[in-house]
Amino acid sequence: MNDQIILNTFMHTIPRGTKALLFAAGLGTRLKPFTDFHPKALALVNQKPLLQRNIQYLQSFGINDFVINVHHFADQIIDFLTANDHFGATIAVSHEVDMPLETGGGLLYASNHFTDCTHPFVIMNADILTNLDVAAMYSHHLTHQPLVTLAVTQRKSSRNLLFNNEQLLCGWENSITGEQKISRLENSLHPAAFSCVHVVDPAMLSVITQKGVFSIIETYLELAKTHPIVGYAHNHDLVVDVGKPASIVEAEKYFQ
């Protein structure tokens, strides 16, 4: 793999050949009726599909090697990529034929695409729009060398990750029900909303213990007991979860 460093518009660096996984397999039930006939990843924001936006967003940082997991109307995503010549990128499709495997199961199912990685790889949900400087986050990960770095902000959310004062992941909570899952016992924990952007050391793949259908958050909470998983705060950036029709209207205010 070529280790030449690429400069991007934010003046941080990402190693050439860095891969990204885009989660695009979900059923998108909150985005009905659109998802009765289409995959959520092809929902339009100002006439441009979410999937295209995030491919091109990550390309702006020099990432041009993608794995996209698919299930719901998988053929439409595959046809869309083909019709657009994969946007000039190298794109592999991880097709979850029988059922969507959620984020953790989806990563595990696609893990063979990352076994040759000599650099950390990036994960992102296809239905998240943000102006986060991914290269700055990537540089932070390389500097501190945790197992995983998670982008987080102090925005309103019913489900939050819990971090200690050193930004180590220690747990999860539902602010509505009060349910908590604690990985590390700490005297002081602060909540933050996950932006669904991750930088992952390839070594993480070898320590996943779950199988089948599971959330990647379950994996992180388990691994956080023994491995450093850290939060990367980007509180001044936009983050829009385009999961329902109203959020498309919101996203169109900011993403042209």
C-alpha cells in the first residue's frame, strides 16, 4: 500500500489508501413512505442522494476506497453506483442477502475487506450529514492511538455515550428511561451524542466476540472494559441524522 500523504482542504492529512465503510443496509422505517420503494441511502437532499453526498464528502479528504453494505433494495444502490461509474472511486459492496445485520454484524460481515488495512479505517452511516473535519479526527486518532475514536457532540439526544474526563468511553445511557450500561466505573461521567462517524484500528476486528445481528455500540461497550475507546468532540459542526421526512427539510437548509 502506498503510504504517500494526501492534503485536503482542511489542511490535515489522511494516508493514501485509507478505506471507509458506509452503512447503507438499514430498512429506514422512519423514512416511510419513501423506503417502501427505495433504500434510505438514496433519499434526496436538494436533489442529491445521501449516499452520493457521503461518498463525495469522504473523497474531499482523500478517501477513495469504499465498502458499502447493502440489503434493503440492494439492487437500486448497486445500479446507482454503476450508473455513476462509482463516482471515480473503488467501491466494494457487502451484500447482506438474508437480513440486515445491524451495524456490528454489518462490520463483521464486511471485515474481510479490511484485513489488509495497514491504516485505521473510517466508518460512517450513509444517512448522516455533517461538516466534521474527518482528517482532523483521523489525525487525533493517530496521535492518541486508541482502538477506536468516536465523533461526538453536545447536542440533544435521547441516547448518549458516557465518557470520563479523559474522554474514555465508559458507558451508555437512555436519558428518557434512565437505562444505563456501564463499562468502566468512574466517579464522574458526562454524556455526548454519537455522530455515527468512527475511526477504527484494524486490530479491533480480531477482538469482536459477538456474532450474527448486533449493534456496534454493544461491541464498543464490551471492548471499552479493556481497551481505550475515545470520544472526539466536534461541538461546532453540523450533524443531521436524515432518518425521517422532517430531517430532510432540516438538512436542505445546510447542505446544498
